[in-house]
Amino acid sequence: MLEAVKVALDPTPRQERLLESHAGGARFAYNAGLAHVKNVLKESGKPEWSYYALRRWWNANKDGLAVNADTGEPWWRENSKEAYNAGLESLADALSNWSRSRKGLRKGRRVGFPRFKSKDRATPRFAYTTGSFGLIDGDPHALRLPRIGRVHCMENIAKRVGDAKVMRMNVSRHGGRWYAGLTVERAGHPVSTPPRGGNVGIDLGVKELATLSDGTVVHNPRALDSNLKRLRRAQKDMSRKARGSNRRRKARTRVARLHARVADLRRDLLDKTTTMLARTYADISIEDLNVAGMVRNHRLARSVEDAAFAEFRRQLEYKTARTGARLHVIDRWYPSSKTCSNCGTVKAKLSLSERVYHCEKCGLVIDRDVNAAINIRVAGSAPETLNARGGSGRRTDASRRATRHPVKREPSDGVSRVRLGAGLGNEVMQVTSL
């Protein structure tokens, strides 16, 4: 089992200059390799852009590439070779993603051809994969970085890693602070006993971040909106500074720190909320939200992205797998907000301004989000909801009669079936006993 452990570093001024030098070396190797690939393509050739091919090319040409313009001496020896390998690895991954995207072999949006990395805009980063890097025996608050030395950490990193084996270490700078991300390998944990909190449905939203079916409400702190005024002022102040000046560099640092604060506030709430849910409830049901479609609404786009629904689900997936809880992801087309949680009547229309659900048939009056959360909990705990022809067997019309959705009459092989709540959101990560 692979896990990631991230820790903030506390380097000295000399070590900070060395960190920036290593990150610059990784960026230089990336740009040099990309220029080589583009030159070969321009000459109608077929370049080899695998990671190992790029490393062979770099080792054969580094004495002529990484050269001081004034003295003519190679400077690549000043940094660890792992920094240059990290830049070439990043380039190989970018070229592979572009090639697979062109051929339709990669999921997601179309990926463009890699571009050169700018010193001003690219995030300083590099990585260690081989050598004597990682933890230091007898020094739990420090990490060993080759060619840089012992770097102090802001917390006990040895306690967080434990007896796991460190496989890789990524070093990067965000918001003016350096971080080390350790990829560690742990032995498989024994099957955990699920929590005894029962079932719960979660309705995610913009006004309230999460509303549970038992009535618990997690308020949305609106991390971006609460800091937007200061961000605007800092960005306006930065725009007045001359490009390339020290004042502009300091202004950019202030803007970066504000963005980092927004991200930290958002991450803190998501971590605490998802941890509480994974440790409390045995079965958790959420919706498969179409976030990409929601952000097309220009009035809600900023608020939807500020809520970070995808990160909420991502954290629930791996945390429920650790605690033994089961995560159910119901169909995104299930009308959880329009359905009455008491009688099952489905409304034809329900505007966003209606915050209280009124059922015309049974007279139920309930908070809109709590009603949706109850429906999500019921849907997540429901068994198979498709008939033999792949159609819905639910009684969703006002007359409570069974509806007949499917058009094709031949038996379905089950490939295109959509389940209401039978699929586990963390089933791939579940640990099973042998």
C-alpha cells in the first residue's frame, strides 16, 4: 500500500538557495529536453522521448548544455543528478500524455503538446528517487537531501512515516514555503471493523457545504470569498510594480501567500469533516455530482469550485477504506432534491430559491437539503434497482405506478446498466482478508 506524507520544511538561507538551484536544474533539463524533441520533430524525424532515452541523451550532451556563459565551465555538478532526472521524467510523462490523448487512449480532456517552463510562472520542484535521501536515524525532525544536507522539518516526520519504507521524495515550493512529499510503502493493514454509526446520506451544496440525513450541518466557510477583498488589493498592488523588479517579486510572494492561506483553510475543513464521517458512520452515501457542468453556470462557478466537491469525495474514498466504512456513490441523475422523502412523490420543477421542500401530496414540510440527504441515504442503501431489461423499477410518477422506461426489449447483458446505489465509491481500495 502506497501513501503520501507531506511535511513543511524549515531550510536555512543557504539551503533555500540550494533548493532553488536544484529546482532550476530540473526546469533547465526539462526545457533542454523539450527543445531537443521539437528540433527532431522539425527535421521530420521520430524522436525517442521515453524517460530512459531522454536520460541517455542528457548524459551524452550535458557538458555542452549546462555551461556557464562567462567561464565556459559546466555547472551541472553543483546539483544532484536526481534534480535533472526529475525534470526529464516530467517531460517524458507530459509527452506520453500528449501522445495518448491524441490517439484517444487517455481519459479526460484533450492534452496539448508540452510547453517550455518559465522561471517566473513554473512551480519550483524536483524529486529524489535513488540515493541516501529520506529519514535520519536519531533525528525525527529532519530529512536528508543529497547535495543539500540535513533540512529541519516543522513536525516529527519520523512519527508520521513510522515503519514504512520511503520510496520517493518530491520537494516543491508553494506560497513561499518549501514542502517535502514522501511516497511511502506500508504493509497491508488488517481488515478494519466498520464504525457503528449506521447509515448516513450527504447532500453537498454551496450554501452549506454538507448536510447529513440526521440533521447535522457542516457550514461552508467560503475560503475564497472571505479573502477575496485582500486578494484583489494584493493583485492590484502587484500589477503596479515594474516587471522584473524586486518590489514585484515581493508583491507576488504576498499574493502567493494569500492563495496558500485560502487553500489551507479549505483543506483544513475538508480534512476534519471527512475524517469525522469516516470514523463515525459505517455506510456513507453521496451523489456523483457533475461538477464540470455546474461550473458552466457563471453565477455559481466560483462558489462551486471554492467548495471543492471533488476533493471532498477523494478524501472520503481513501479514508473510508482505512476505517472499513463503505462509500456508496449514487447516480447523478437521481432526483434527490425533487423527491419527497416521506411519500416518494417527485416534483416536476424545483428552483434553487426554494430552500424548504413542500410536498403537495402528503403535506411534508422539511428543509430542502435534509430532504435530499435522506433520499441519498435511502438510495445508497437500496439493492438492485434495475429490471431485467435495464430499466428502472422505481415508482417515481405522481400516481405511484411502476413506470416503463426501457425502449429495447431484448435482455440486457448488464454492461450499460446504471445502479442507484449498489456501486461502492471505495471498492477498489477496500482491503480484503485472505
